[in-house]
Amino acid sequence: MDFEYEYVNNIPVVKFSRDDGFLIGEEISIFGSKASELVKEGTGKIVLDLREYTYLNSFGLGELINIRNYFIDRNIQCILIVNSSKIYKLFDMVGIGDLFETVKHENEL
């Protein structure tokens, strides 16, 4: 699994480096465990930066929902940075647009 992160307003912003429609391509619990360690006490938030994605395949979409559920179970809010209209349309088509807080830029965090 390849991901990078940086902190914006003390919140980890995770960037994935895949271009095949997947996010992580491995067990959600492995990614979730590593990413949870990045969340600083008192913030309770993690951000997934999907700006480089123009689409997600069905597996990537499933990964995204499972990642969200992993963090929700640990009282961590999962926020998405999305600027692709195709991804917004996908969220609306499959009815998950309300599951995620989305922003277009990290300045909105």
C-alpha cells in the first residue's frame, strides 16, 4: 500500500498513489491501523485526498466505504477532498454522497 501524508491544521491528510481505480488494494484493517496512528489526540479527524482521482472502480468505492466504517468505529471523522465531478456523480448515483463530508481543498478544513 502506497500512501503519503501531511498535516494540515493538525489533521492528517492522506494521499494515495494509485491510478487504477483502487485506493489501497489490501486489507482495510492494515491501512486503518497505520492511518489511525497519524490522528493526533483532540482532533478526531482524518482526511483522504482524492483530488488526483478522476474515477473509482467498484472495488475502490467499496474500499472507501469500508475505510469510513473503520474510522467511524474508532470515533474518527473521515473527510474527503474531492474535486472530480465524476466522483461526485458516482457518489450520488450509488447513494453514498451523504456518508462523507467532502471539501474541494485543504483550506476548507
